[in-house]
Amino acid sequence: MENLTQLFIDAGKLMLAGMVFVFAFLGLLIIFINQVLVKLAIKFPDPVNQNSRKKAKVKTSEQDGVSPQIVAAISSAVSQYRQKHNNKE
């Protein structure tokens, strides 16, 4: 029984050592990749788009091509649907 306990302790130590090794390797890999990306970002910066500085205009329903009559018809249909289905509750 002591032999089995010792085997479990050794297995736990080996598992813990493996997990620490993988964690350290992945941490170093992340640090290395970030350092490379910083150097590449300095050497090859992103181009600045001049059109991105313009303010976006708020579109109205007339600019989208939807006429006020269609909006009124949809609103009326939704209102009728709600009145019809709220009475069943």
C-alpha cells in the first residue's frame, strides 16, 4: 500500500512539473511574440485613412428610400396586430 501511495506522489510531482513547464513555455512564447509584434509595428505602421475623420451623418427614413406612407402602413399593421393579440391574454 505504501508503494502505491509513493507512486501517486511521484505521479503528482511529475504532473505538476509538466504543468509548470508548459505554463512557463507558453508565457515566454507570448512575451516573445509581443516583442516581435512591437518591432514590426514600428517598422511597418498602419496607414492612416483620411476619410475616417469625417463625421458620420445620421440617416433619416427619406434618405434610406423608405417613404413615409410605407412607414405609416407598417406602423398601422403592427398596431392592429398588437390590439388583436393582446385581447387573447
